[in-house]
Amino acid sequence: MVAQFARGQVAIGGTRQFESFAGSTFIGSVVRKTQDGNHDAIIARVAGRACYSGKSEFIVEPDDDLGQGFLLR
């Protein structure tokens, strides 16, 4: 919603429907424009349904250098 508002593709009060690659949908709307410190911001409303699709657990061994973090490129 922020990107579309910035590009002039949706106005305050405007609504858009988005569809995922799996076919689920959600609706977003721009409620109002506001200020966040010295920056323009918007208040957006999002509606839809979400479900957990998985769970992961990561175990780091004390001598594992990757435990300090890594970057995927």
C-alpha cells in the first residue's frame, strides 16, 4: 500500500485486493496520511486470513561459525 500510494496508484480511502501465488487473497486500504517524525507516512488497513504453513527450528553448536549470522545472496 505504501509503494502504491507513493506512486499515485491508490489514494487515501482507496482499496486494493492482492492475490498470492497459491490463490489466497487479502485486501489493503489507505486510511490516512500522517507524519512519523519528519517523514510522511500512511496508516494502512489490511484484512484477510493467514495460516501457519510451517515451523523451523535452528540449533547452533558452540563452535559453529555460522551461529554468528550469515548472508544469503
